[in-house]
Amino acid sequence: MIFYFSATGNSEYVAKKIANEEHDRVISIPDAIANKKYEYYLGEHEKVGFVMPVYFGGLPTIILYFLENLELLNIQGTYFYHVLTCGENTGEASYLLNKTIQKKGYTLSARYGVAMVQNYVPLYRMANKIDAKNKLDKAEKQIEVICKAIHNCAYGDQNTVKGHMSKQFTTFAYPLYVHGRKTKLFKVTEDCSGCGLCESICPCQAIEMQAKRPVWKQKRCVHCMGCLHRCPKMAIRYKKLTENKGRYYNPYVK
């Protein structure tokens, strides 16, 4: 059983890649929350994986909410693992995840990380197609190693992309994310076609279409930037921080 959260397709790709190798089932965390599905019964020898992106060296708020409500049954001897996806490094997101699930009586057996294409557009210019493909090709090799390790139930911290001074990075950066997820900074240009895609894909139902225009009805959101990246008209901006920086969505995910 693999639980995943993905806004731009990177974590979804990794989760489904592992599921294909393990003949496992994948569960979208936003879908589970929308359906209020928090209780799961594990099959005999079934593994439990968590695949998710890292935000500012920590976890997306939607992950914390889901983990705090998650109830797993028949977990005796279960192999728990996570795969953190990131642009450059994961910081101490692994520590935050393990700390959260330990409150539920679960403990990570193994920890993995993989560097994908950086896509936090307020801070970074998006890679062109060639550079993005090169980064994904390199990530593919990492994913293959991770798949083999999971298949063999490897134990311990296998994450090679924590980065330098990971504790200091998370301590400094993560609060900026937790307290800075303001939706009032999202803007919509006249290019908006009113398709409603942003409303339908928002993982926390923070967007509502009004007069065929998206309106952010919550003061804070997950800050996944999915609405911005996936807008077919590139009509969504985050202040002026995202102008002329491109958009990104994993090309191997539909």
C-alpha cells in the first residue's frame, strides 16, 4: 500500500513506479481526505509506503493532517518506508514524518530520497525540456535503486539527498512555509478561460469558481502550486514572483 501526494506529478510518478514493481496499490492522499477514508486493513506481508514532495525541508501540511488521522489495521511486522522527492535536498523532512507516525504506533523501517526537477516557481526558474529530461533520467536511476531496496526490505536511512546542514536548513526554512502559505498573493490574469481545472485539482478545496473566475476562499493553502503549474492558459500568478519563469508538470504522468 503506497500513499502519495503530488502536485506536479513527480511524487505520483515515483509512487506508481514502485507500485508497478511491487504489484502494490496506490492511494492518493487528497482523494482519501476528500472521501474521509482514513482506515485501512493491511494484507499479509503488505508493505506501507509514503511518497511525497519536500517543502522547505519539511512536509506539506496536507501530509501532516492525513497522517494524524490515518488508522492502519493488522500492522504486525509491517515494513514501513518513505520516499521523499525534492528539487535539491530533503533536509530533515524524514524526521518530521517519523515523529508524526510514531504517535500512531508506526515506525519507519527505511528512508529514501530522490532528487527530481525543481518546481517551486516563486523562487526558481523552471528548467527547459532538455534540462528537465536530463534531471529525470538521472532520477530514474535513483528510483530503480530504491525499488530494488524496497523489494528486498532494506532497512535504515538510505536517503542520499538530505543535503549539507540538513537540520539547520529545516529549522530555518520550514517555519517560512508553515506561516507563509497565504492565498491572497495568488492573482489571475485576463487569460483565464474559466475552465475550472484549478478548482477541481486543489488538494485542500481552497479554490472556488465564481463568475468563471477562480477565487481563493481560504486564507492559507497547501502551497503546492498545482493550480499555477497546471493552468492551461498560464493565467495564475503568485504576486510577480512567477512571471516569465515557466511552468512544470512531470511529462511521464497523465
